[in-house]
Amino acid sequence: MEIVVKVLGPIEVRDAEGRPVAVGSQRRRELLGRLVAAGRRAVPLSVLVDDLWEDPPPTAAGTIRTFVAELRRALEPDRLPRTRSHVIETVGTGYALRIPRAHVDAHRFEDTLAAMRDAPSGQVASALSEALSEWQGEPYADLDTSPWLTPERTRLTELHHQAVELRARAVLDLGRGAPLIPELETFATTHPWREHAWVLLSHALYQAGRQVDALASLRDARARLLDQFALESADGLDHLERDILQHAAHLTPTPRDEDRLRLLTRTEATGTYTRLRSMSTVARAAAVTGGTNLVLAQEQRAAAAAEAERTGDPGLTARVIAAYDVPTVWTRADAPERSEALVATTRRTLHRIGPGAPPALRARLLATIGLEHRGTRDRWAAEAATEAEQLARDLHDPNLLVLALNARFVQSFQSPGHTDDRDAIAGELIDLSTRHDLPMFEILGHLIKIQVYAARGDTETAHRHVAAAERLATIHESPLVHVLTAAFRTMCLAERSNDPAEVAHAYRTLATDLAGTGMPGVEAGIFPLALLSLRLRDQRPAPTDPDLDWGPYRPWVQPLLDLAHGNLTAARHAAATLPTPPADHLYDSLWAVNAHTAILLRDESLATQAHHALSPLRGEIAGGTTAMITFGSVNDILATLDQHLNRR
């Protein structure tokens, strides 16, 4: 059974779907906790006896063996009697907990902190915010104090303090210190001997525009250190005071794009054209940073286009729409209604400016239609992308051509296959972008290459493009890229790992990361679909946890959910009303799901449809084009369908 152990608070064990696993009495939990604290190292039986009893009874060793047997039954209920345990392993005369470090919150926290010590500020702030959120109180909170536990609690608590300070420093370096003030006030007053805590608090006060309070905080820190600990002032306090008095520039980093975005939204002093076009231009700059910036950028771009159209000036509207040229790597829109409103505005604007419009402006509007009206089989959207590409080539405009190629990429999903076409598009994007210094589209080219080679099962080549994309993303501060490359690594783990718990946890981490990217079109439903892919490849029933949000993919999964609940009639009814999978990145994944449904239900009609749909993808990995999830080889799925159909 896949398990996760939590000790940053009361000891808790859960399975891969989040359900609690009962591990018994406090003594048994203490034994489990002691093995966790050993960090996968073996603990001799004699040490366990001394650690669990101040005055061990004669039966202590036998009691521990009994506890171990009971813990094994709880943690591995499906393990056959007298077979080797993969969770609590016998090592010599002792025992070792063999759960992967990523499945234990304390180990995961420790590893994240170590990895973030030299990382970029944005990555540190995000990763440590998530890591700190896992703390639910004092470590091992439900255990009584004991000789082994006291130093372990102290060690973990110190790591917690270091993480708080490292995260705060990263947030301050990003210029976002003001919201930290309540947290840092509590932290500094609770730990008055930590000089760095006072430095962080005073810096946050300064970033909030409270210079007087910042200086007063430094004076208070000096007084506390002297009165309570007989410590003279620390250099950090003195240096910060000097910098505050001199209004040093490094204390307040340049405002981020989201701040400029809000400023421009409020600005009414400039002319209508300048203001609206600036709204789109700044939105473009902010979008690549992801998260709330991406959401805000998309909203602002849509608002600017709608307001421009209300002026009745199609030329102004066209230029406002054209000012936003952010790469798109996914075929499901984040906000479909907003995208379709923009497409409608763009089509009306094209009609109004007529055939006499500048070719470059027309090409940008056509590319916008191709990019925004994605994930459909509407021929006019693909034709718009093709015309945009031809205009860009005629004009020999590399900036315009990369945008048109991006539109052609998303429209290539209108019918199955076309992996070779996407490979060629990605290659040209990389070449153009390298020669003309277009880093965001160079990153796009590498991301498409990752998808292409993931679909082909060539992970070695895909990893080379991962490295290139991550290098560019670090230089050009595009954190979304690191989430997408992490998704590919998770897919690779799913293909090679024999540990379903490890893979499920990796996907759960990925889902958390995706939730902060501002890309609901990517995030929605991916985590449960990934869990389903793991289960189907292991020939297990679909996960039935009611808390799983299947998002837009529920119709295709419903028959398998009904089967998992033992409701064959409902499963057949759901299979009979299956919609056609959309023309997007998940097309082959959903047909792979349909193929499994057809085989389990012995549904010849659905099996025939699945065979026809997947045949153009022979030689590829089902789901591979997402570079996130895998349902295995298309050839294997087709062979299984052939066997099913031949038996009929």
C-alpha cells in the first residue's frame, strides 16, 4: 500500500488517496516515529529498547518485535504472510523504515530547505511557503518527551526557524515584504535572541513604507539583546539601520510587472490609445511570470480589447489586441469564455479594418484567432493560423513568424498525429529565436520538443531540451517553465518506478505546483487522471476518492468509476453516451481511457472506435504529448484491442 507519514505535528499515516491508516497505540506510534527519525537508517533492537523505555522490562525486545509485526500489517495490508516487508525492513538485529524520503513530511521539508539555500529568490519563496505550510504544530506532538525525541524535536524546530528566515529573505528580495510583518513580529518576539529575525522584521517594515517603525524595531532589538542576553549590537542591525537612513536602493527592489499592471489600470491621464495599448503591453510582460500575474495579465488584456472595441475605432482595437504576443504551449484555454469573447472581438475587428489593413497587423490578428480558438476542430481557426504564417513569411518578419508558428502548433491538434509537424515547428521556433533574440519563443520551441520526444518515448533527447528550457527560464525569470519540466520528470518517474506510492506522491506535488501557476486549463483534472493512468497500467480499478476533482475529464472516466463501485449497468450507460474527446493535448489519453473501458465492458463498438482513433498514433506513447502523464505504448493498447476484437 502507498503510504505517507507525517510527523510535523501529531504522527499521522495516510494512504496514497489521503485516507487515514490506523497504526495503533501511542507506543506503536513512538516506534514508528523513532524509525522516521533515523532517516531510513537501521536502528538496532537494543537501541530501540533503550529509547522506548526508561527502565526496560524483560519482555521489551519481544514487545518491539510484536509492535513491528503489527505496524507491518497496518502499513502493508496486502502483503502475504512470511514475505519480505518493503516498509519496515529487518536489518541484522534491528529495523529500518524504507519509505521514500519524499513520503515523510519531515524528510521532505529537510530536503527542500537544503535545496533552496542557493536557489533564486522566486523559487525559494514558493518552495518554502509550501514546505512551511506542512507544519501542523510541534514535531511528534502526540508523543511524550523521551531521550531520543528531545534532540530530534530541537533539530527539526531549528530547521523550521531557518526556513522561516530564508523564505522571508527571499520575499524581501522580491520586494514583497509588507505582508510578512505580522508573521515576523510574532517570530522575532518569540525568538528575541535571533538577531536575523529583527533584521528581517525591520526590512519588511521599511518596504511597507514604515521607516520610523523600522528604525524603532532595530532599537528595540538592540535593547532586548543587551538586557536579556548581554549581547552587544550585531553588525546586521547596524548595517540595516545605515541603509534605511540612506534609503538604499537595494532595500526596495524595482516594482514587479503586477504592480505596474495595477498602476496602469488606474491611470487615466494618458490618451485612450496609449493607455489601452500599454495595458496589453504590460500584460504581455507580466504573463510570463505566471501565478496571479498570469491571471491578472489575461484579465487585463481582455478588458483592454473590450474597451478598445467600445470606442468604435477598429484600428485602435486591432493594435491593442496585437500588442499582446505571449507564447502558448497548451491547447485547453485557461478561461474559455474569455478566450472566445476575445476571438469574437478579433474576428469583428478583422472584418471592419478590411483588406486594406497593413499585412503585419492582419497577420497578428489572424494569429490571435489561431492561438485563442484552440482545442477545437473549427477549420476557420486553422486557416487563420496558416494565413498568418504565410503573411509573416512574405514579410520576412521573425517576430511575427514565431507568433504564427505558435498558432499553427496549437491548431495542429485538430486531427490526431502531426507529431512530425510539431517537431518541425519547434525546430524553426528555436532557430528563429536564437538568431533574433526572442527568448520566450525559444523556450516555447524547447517545451514543444519535450512534448514531441515524450510522445515518441525518446526521453534522453527530451531531457536535453528540458535542460535548455530551464537554463533560459532561469535567465529570463519564467518560473512556469520549471513547473512544466517538473511535470515531464514526473512522467519519466511514472514510466520507470516500481513504487506506486513514490509516483503518486510526485504527482500530488506536481498538482500543488500547477495550482499556483495561474493555468487552470493545464491544472484542472490532471492529478486524478495521472492516478488513473498509474492504476490502469497496473490493472487496478480507478481511484474512487470522492475528493478527487476530475475537472473536464469526468465524462470519459465515469464508466471506470462506476465499474470500481461495482455498478455494471451504470458503467454501460455512461459508456454509451461518451462524448468525442476534444482536439487537444489529452486526445490520446482519453482514447486510451476509452480503450480500457471498452475492454472491461467487452464493448465491441467502443473498442472499434478506440482502435480507429489511436491508429494514427502508432509508435507513440499514449498521453506522451502532454509530457505529463503516460498510459503506456499505443502499440500495446492497439494490440490488446485487436485481441479483444478478434475474440468477438
